[in-house]
Amino acid sequence: MKNIRRISAILLALVMVLALTVNAFAYTVTIEPNADDNAAHTYEAYQIFKGDLAESNNKKILSNITWGSNVDDTKLGQLAADIEALRDPTAENYTALTASSSAAEFAEAIAALNAGNDTETAQKVADAFGKVLTGTPAASGSAALDVSPAGYYLVKDQDNSLSGKEDAAYSRFILQVVSDVTVAAKSEVPSVDKKIKEGETKLSANSASIGDEIPYEITSKVPDMTGYDKYYFVLNDTMSKGLTFNDDVTVTIGETALAADDYEVSYETAADGTTAVKIVLKNFIQYKDQKDAAIAVNYTATLNEQADLTAAGNVNEVQLTYSNDPNYDYQGTDEPDPNDPDEPTGVTPKVETKTFSTAVQLTKVDADIPTKTLTGAKFLIDGEKLNVALINEKVFEPAADGTYYMLKDGTYTTEAPNGNEDLYDSTSKKYKLVDKVTEDVTKEQVTAEGYVNENGVLTIEGLNAGTYTITELAAPEGYNLLKQPIELVVNSVVDQDTKTCDWSATVDGENAAIENNVIKLTVKNNQGSELPSTGGIGTTLFYVLGGMLVLSACVILITRKRVNAEA
């Protein structure tokens, strides 16, 4: 009998354990990131309602609903007011919600809104619950959240988890009746690009002379601003000291040119000569209905005498600052409040172009006395130079281990084809997002001339890889012109990883010296031939020769007289 009782007790304990296991069954919510969002997210799940989960006609049904563990019951009045603002009081069987309404009454009112997924009404419901959260989240993680028990959960980014991160945006609140489910993160990360515009051609690099105007175009798109009541869109452009901003900004969204008072431009030149330009698009939320419309910002800068010819190159970059939390109540005007460091904003990676250039330093010397420099020489340089630029960008590349698929509209997604294969460019080809540095090369004909200075030096600036001829047009006084032009060949090797440029050069086939990114070239001149002239040593020579001839004549005359006398 005792054994039977023991067995019964063990069986009862097992049944209780199994029952607890069933009740505590964990469901997994998997969050798929936005393809443009490169930040590491930390998501949290908060329990709003709990109840019994069932499925009917492919729909998840929650019954016997009570309040979840993460609803602050002291704020139910605020929640009721927010939900009431979405309801129609003239609807049949309408009963107003109050702070004392039950969880089931709240759930019934929300269900009656007939708000489909990802609608504005559904987002407002999520925002309302976001204001009444309390306690420790039911689960947290970077992609998969295990929650229990079944219920209605709000999933959000952890507060301040994306501060200071590039290419990042907080996801809109996600409301989900929980079973094992995969949901998409509703985050929007805008991008920005910058080019040099020459006619209809857009370049990442070009060549120009001092005094030339360089036309720039910054491009972006109107982002998805669902969930936002205010949105910042601020462009920060930085120009090197060799560029002078001309303050001639124009902005176009879609096909419409904005009026001057639709945006604000400010700029300041620092002590080091760089110029920071800020372009603020005012009341940007007004373009909410123009999602994906092209944004084009155009302006010019003039290349000035401070253009950088060293190995550092000329850097020009732009970065976009934007609102990145659709769940936040932004209080600023048209740009982030500098006095509110906790206000969530995102920044795009800087888009940078780097153009390399070099110089030739020609020194004129005496061929017989190389330490003696000469003045008065004039040279012509002629040839074709190559401008080399490095362009940084993020690109999708085919990769067997990639996690992205390309859609037929040219965008990318991490969602694998599943019954919607007709949307995909290929259901088998995968891609991965990588940082890539590409090289851009343009050519330009160069013709320039100039005199050496008082130290015998002529510096020819702005040269890049190419083949040149250097012809002497005028020689120093007393010296002969060079008989043949000098052939100068300049080469460059660009390291894509370190973003540096190594220069080399030959002069008439011989390696040239390079110091501090400047090619050193010594040109020797020979003096002309020295000929005799009257009034100088030549006259003395003639006098001496004449005296010798007279003396010879006298000797001959005396000799003849002696001979005649003896005869």
C-alpha cells in the first residue's frame, strides 16, 4: 500500500510539473532588421495583455484577457483618453473607456477600430501603450525574444541604445499577439550622396584651375516618416580650405524647387581654413506624403589659392543628421536642440571624396657650377594629367554567404522568398552589404608657362599622373637655350585600404627625386662661346704681331744693304 501511495505521489508531481510546463510555454518573437539599418539593436518586449491564445481562420485570437505585467495601472486614465481619441462615439454599442474599464473592455474597443497592420491608427494605439509601460521587460535581445505566457506584447528598442551610432534608427513600436512569429523592424534610415555636377554628368572627382567654380549636388530621398509628428533633416557639409563657398544653395524635392524661406543656410570658416556649411530643411514633416521623392541640393564653391597639393589630398564630405525615433515626442523647431543631449537623432556615414595632386619644382643651375642658381629662364609645360579620386560607399555585392536578396525594384531585403517569388530578381542569388573604396580617374590637358624666381626655382602646381614635356622658352642671360624639351612622366599608385597615394616620376627616362610629395627637377644651362672683339685683348694681339712684322722688315732691309756693299 505504501508503494502504491508513493507511486501515486510521484505521478501527481509529474502531472503538476507538466501542467506548469504547458502554462509557461515560451513563444519566440523574431525581429528582422531593416536592410539599411546597420546598427546592433537591443529590443525589449513588454506584456500589455495576457490571456488564452487560439487560432481561427488563420487569425490569432486572445480570449479571457486581463492586464499584463507591464501596464502601469496608475496611468490608465491617460491610456483611455488616447484610445478614445481614435474611436467613433456614434458607433453602435459604443461605451466610453475610463480609468476603471477592464483590460477586456480596452481590448474590445481596440479590436473594434479595425486597424490593419502598419496603419496610422495601429501606430497610435502602440504609441498610447508606449506611454504606460512599467517594470522590467518580459524579454530582451538583439533579434529573438522568448516571451511567456501568451498575450499581447509591445516590442521596442531599448531606450538610448542607439545613441551616437551611424546608419541607425529606432523601430516604431510593434504590437503583437504572441505565438512563434517573425516581425519586421519598422525603422527608416535615410542616406545621402554627393557629386560634382558638370552639365548632365555627375562625377566623384574632377580637375579645376584656381578661380574655377565647382558645382556640387547633394542627393537624398524623402524618408518614411510614419509615426513622426516632427522630423529633422539637416545637411552638414565640410569643405577644405582650398574651396570658397559661394552661398548659392538651391533645393528641389521631387519636381518642385523650394522657396528660399523653406530652408536655412548658414556657414562658418574656421581658423584652419575649412568651411562648415549647414543646410536645414524647415518643417520637413510637411513632405511626409512624398515618401521616396528625390531631394537635390545644389551649390557652387570656387577653388582658391589654398588648394592642397600634398599627399593629404583635397577632402570634401557631407553628413546628414535626422530624426530616428518615431516613438519620441520631438520638441525642437527644425533642427536638434543643442540643450537637449538626450534627444534621439541619427547621422549617416560621411560621404567623402579625396582628390590627389602633386607639383614639380624646377631649379635652374649653371652646368659647370651646379650650386649656382640662375634667374631669367622661362619654361612651358604641356601634357595630359590624370586626376585620381577615392570614393567611399556602401554597396551590395554578390556573396554565397550573404543575407540579402535583390528585389525587382532594385532594393534589397533580408526576407527570403516565400510565396512571393515574383517580387525577387533572383530567388537564389544572395548579397552582402560591404564598405567599398573605388577609384575614379579623369583626364585634363595642361598647358602652363612661367619664369623661375630669384632663387632659380619654378614650381608647377596641380599636376597628376601623366606625361608632360617641359620646353625652355627663354634662357638666362649669357646661357644657351636647351636644345631638346624635357620629358617628364609622373606615376601614382593608390592604396585602397589606407587611402594614400605614392608618387614616382622619371625625367628623360631617369628616376626623379620626390620630397614631401613634390617632384624635384634640376635643369642645367651651358654658357655661350666667348669670341675675341676689337678694343680688347684682340687689339693687343694685333699690336704685337704688327711690331714683329716691322722688326722683320728692318732686319731684311739691313741685310740687303750689307750684301750690296760687299758686292
